[in-house]
Amino acid sequence: MALAARTSARSHRLIGLVAALLLAVATALAFGRVFLGTTTTMQLLGAAVAAAGLAVAFERRSLLLSTVASAIGLAIAVGLIVFPASTWYGLPTADTLRAVLDAAALVGEQAKIQAAPAEPIGPLLLAAVVSLWAAVFSGHALAFRAGSPLLGLVPPVALVAFADTVLEEFVKPLYGMLFLAAALVVVFADGLARVQGWGPVWSSTRTGVAASAGRGARRLALTVLGAALLAPIVVPGFGSTAVIDFGSPASARVAIDPFVSVQHSLSQQTPVEVFRVTTTQPTYLRLVALSDFDGVQWKPSTEEGAVVDAGDHVPVTGQPTGLTEPVVIDVTADLAQLWVPTPYPVTSIRIPGRTVRFNPATGTAFVDNPLEQGESYTVKASVVRPTAKDLRNSRTAAPLESGKYLYVPAGLGEVEALARRWTEGAVTDFDKAMAIQDHLRDTSEFTYTIDTPLHGGTQSIIEFLTVSKAGFCQQFSTAMAAMLRTIGVQSRVVVGFATGDRLAQTGQYSIKTSSAHSWVEVYFPDWGWMPFEPTPTRVNPVTTAYTAPAPDCVGATCPGDPGGVPDGGAQQNRPGADQRDRVENDPRSTGPRGAVGEGGTIDTPTADRGIARLALVAGVVLVGIGLLLVPPARAVRRRVRLRRAAAEPRRLILVTYEQFTERAAGMGLGRVAGETLEEYRRKVMETGYLSDGDLDRLTALATAAAYSQREPDGEQAEDAGDAAETAIREIKRAVGTTRWLVGLYRRS
């Protein structure tokens, strides 16, 4: 007997509410990754849920009324999340409106200079709340009011795609799966609404049409989710870097931008030489001092100072006079900023044909237009070096410039407590600075790496000091400067270049973009601003007179010593191994256990053992299938890339060479950042794996394709492919089957 399936309007509204909330949650979690910390993500999640709830509550009202209600809700959300101090018991006020207008004017500027994941500063957080609220509300209106669920997914998916675009991290499938599940629920809710519009629907089953349709929908949804989980593995380009790098400057000029980070310069695959320095001893080149800290960024002073005539003495605040040494700096690449790199402290500057300004308070020199390749200038630098005793006996400094070098924003209480603990027993500013520097340079506690999402803001400093304890020069220098300020020691961050490599032919020091660096300066009344080096991988030659005993070499040329590894280089023995061992051996990290029986054994019920065994077998099978799919997926990806480049012989040769280095890297012969094609060829040839010139031929063809103006032909591209395949086969035979198999799964 046929039964009528009566699905109430209330049930349909409930399903619509679930769909809207799930879509809002998925969008907020995926979009919230653009900010540091989980607190901001939770705030965005709350805003998204509120927007979805209001949209569903006013779904049967007019669109105008619904829009007005949503706008009021958005105003309240902005006040509570972005500007809570401006509200009156949670309600927005005139102060909230003024804060919103001021922040809105800065959104474009902050979006240009901030890198994701960013600090949740007012302008960016305002833009995030408004865009997320609008996406959720408009998505609901399109999906349920207009009856176009696919169009309704466009605004939320735009935010998810934006997060995946600006983030450099590997895209986590969880966010895509969650969003796809939400999209399926939205489509299902729309389908039920359409079925209800047909009138009564008859079914021959006792369970009714809703249950029958539900079973089919669940099967379809699970099939789609499973396919979505496995499909990316075989898609060409899975796991590769972006085709377009949105974070790299388009200009050919070299820019060391302290507003963002020196991380881009450190991570360049092929560092660019910027200067050649003629001097009797290695030296850091100081670019600009960052004296103002607003909790998000360290900023330089905008004052450029007075014009300095060629050869005139340039007094630096607090710096004593004494012996000087001439330093000649040859510019080998076009610069993008007006700052003039100089040793510190500098006493005179001579740049032919240029107008030079000098700010004695910050020790920063400026020119009328950025320096260009081929220019050369001479500076005189002071060689007066204080000892530890001199700095320890220096009198206490009165606050400079109304205390700007002591200012710290709110929210650094945890940093201050840590600074006081580290400096316990230290009396002088020098001893306090040394105590903090020594803690940060302790490689058993802190790890140097450029692979970090942290920047220089308050939240990043706290996370760096208390959680990750890993970063590069920017994290070490900003953390030390902030810690010193919290305990009353005047300090600032400095950006410039560390010591380069000495050229045997000319005796000059070659300074490249990989030497971009930041450090700390502390003020001493009798000596001025003196540098301190908190980054474990650096040794500043100036500090060796008053810091702990230095190694036999300085700068970036110390062989076999972690202190000589440049900022952009890889370390053979990464610091922090002891710390990782302590974490890995901590019994708390072993996870939950069952009840302990006699003899220390763990008693597990029989039923649980069967379920666990079944889950283990299923897991092993899935892992086995995944492992079997990885090599063919990579092979397909390589073929697709080669096919796409086949029409251009030059590009085909370069892609062939890149794929050769990736496959060789899997067998332990990777090409490191900054390594030239010739250096890589020599390194591989020294292993003795290759003998008949295939790599020589491939290197020559790749070098010509990369640098020659002459266009290669198809025969040369085919020759490069043959040479690459032959060389890989020889390496496979030499390293053995085990190492080759491991290389199939190693991430190149």
C-alpha cells in the first residue's frame, strides 16, 4: 500500500539552517588561516555563524528587511570583534564608526605590506569580518532565496580560494573536504525544497520518500567525498609550488623591505649579488634602523636629516670620535630604496653625483634616487671598539626622544616576565642585553629556520618565544628588542646585510641577497648605539670586542660551524635536536592507553581488539594503495609538464633539467638553494656515479637555455631529455634498489 511522505516545512527549514551553518563554519575555518593564532579564527567563526543565523531567521521576510537586519548584526560584530573598546556594552557608538572609517582607509596599504598569515590588526580584521559576513549572507540569499545553490557557493568559495592563494603552506585537504560537504548539504536542502514544491509525493515503501532519498543522497555524498579526497593525488601539479608567485616583487630591482620581511631575500633560489666591498676587515652593512614599534610592525623614522657634503663629518648620536678606516662599496645590482648601505658607525660619505642626507639620530643615510648598478661610493667607518668592561661601566642612559626606544604596546606581559627571568641577577644594561642574547643564541633551545609563518608583531613574538622557538633573523631580533624594552633598556631593530664571502681574486667581500639580515642595537651614553647579534647563525665583527669569545672566523665563511651558516643556507646539523628529543621521549606524548594489568601489560577487551585489528588492516590497505599511487602520479605529473613545454625548446630543456634535479634529490643528490648549475654538476660528478658525460651534456644545454640569447632547437631539447634519462638510470644503478625506492616517495 502506498503511503504519503509528509515532510514538514519545519523540517525543511531545519535542514536549510544546518546547511547554512555548515557552509558558514567551513568558510570561516578555511578563511581564518590568513591570520595568526586560533583566537581570530574563532572570532571569525562566531561572526559567520551569526550571519547565517540572521539570514535563516529573516528568510521569509522581505529582502530589504533582511538586509537591514544583517547590516545591524554586522555593525555589532565589527564592534565586538575589531573595536571592542569603542562599544557601549557591546553596541557600536560614534567612536566605533570613526574607528571603522580610519581602519577602512588603511586596508589597501596594510594589504600591500602584510604577508599571510598576518597579525590580526584592525584594518585587516575589519576587512575579514565584513567580507566573511557578506559572503555568508549573499551565499544564503542566492542559494535559498533565489533558488541557485551553485551561485550561492561562489562568494564563500572565493574566500576559501583567496586563503589558498595568499598562504604559502601546503593546502590541507581537510578544509576542502569540509567545504565540499557543506556544499553538498546546501544542494541537498535545495533539492528537498524543490520536491516539496511539487506537492504530495507517493512512495511504495513504508519508510517514505524522505528516507529513500536520504539513503541515495548519503551514498552519492560519500562517493563524491571519497573521489574528492583521492582525485588531487593524480592531478598534475599536486604538491607543486604556485605557477604565479603573488608574494614576489615584480621589479628587477633588489628590495630589502623591513615593512614586510627579509624572508623573501633569504629564500631566493638564486641569490643576487648586490655589493662588493673593499675593506681590510669584514663588516656588516647597515641599511636602516627601525625605531618605532606599534605592536604589528617595526618602522623606520621618516626624517631624512640634513644634506651632507662629500667628505664632511657626519656625527652619530652618542658615538665617540677616533680612528677611521675607508671602505669602498661597489653597487652590482639596482636597488629599490633610497637608503644607503654603510658600515656602522660611519663618519663620512662620498657618493659622486649624488645628494646625500644623513639622520644622526638613526644613523641612516639617504640619496635622492635609488642606487644603481655600476655606482661606487666611499665611506669612512670608525674603528673604535669598546670592551665589555667599557659598556658595563657606561652610565645609565636617559630616555632618548621622549622614550620612543622604550615604548612597547600592550599585550607583552608574558614577554616581560620571560625577560625578567632571563636577566635575573643582571644589573647593567649591558649584562641584561648579553643575558637575553645568550639565551636566544642557545641552539639547544632555539632553532634557526626560514620556514616559518611568523613575522615581527606582538603575537608572533609571543609565539616565537614560548611555542615555536624557531625562526630566522627577523624573529630573533624583534624578540630581543621587545624584551629589552619591557625591562627598561633602550633598543631598536636594524636591517641591512651581514658579512659576505671574500673573493680570492680581488680580496673584496661579495654581498648577496642571501646576506639580508636584521639585528639589534642597544644605546650606551658613552658609546652610542652598539650592535648585538641574537641570531645563532651570525657573528657580527663589531660585537667580538665585547661579547663572548668568538670563533676563529666570522660572517658567512666559517667551515663546519653552525655560526657561519648564512641566513639563506641549509644547516648540516640543525640546532634544537636535544629539545626535540625531550619532546619525543616525554611519556605525556604517547597518547591515551588502556588499563594497566599485572606486569605492566595493557588489558584491552576482546571486542575492542577485534575492532582495532580491523581498523589496523583497513588503515594498512589504504596506506598501501596510497603508496602505490604516489610513483605513477608523479610520473604522470612529469609527463604533463613536459608535454606542456614541448612547443618551446628552451622551456622544455629547463623543465627537463628541473625534473632531473628533483628525481636526483630523491636519491640524495639534491640541488640546494643558490647552487649554480656548474657547482651542482661538479658535486654530482664527485660521487663517481656518472662517467660518460651525460650530465655534462645536460648541464651545457640547460646553461645555454637559461642564459644564451640564441634559441635552442628541438633536436637539442630531445638530446637534453635523453641525457637526463641516461644519467638518472646510472644514478639508480649506483645507489642501489633500496635507496631508489625510498627516493620514489621522498619529497623533492
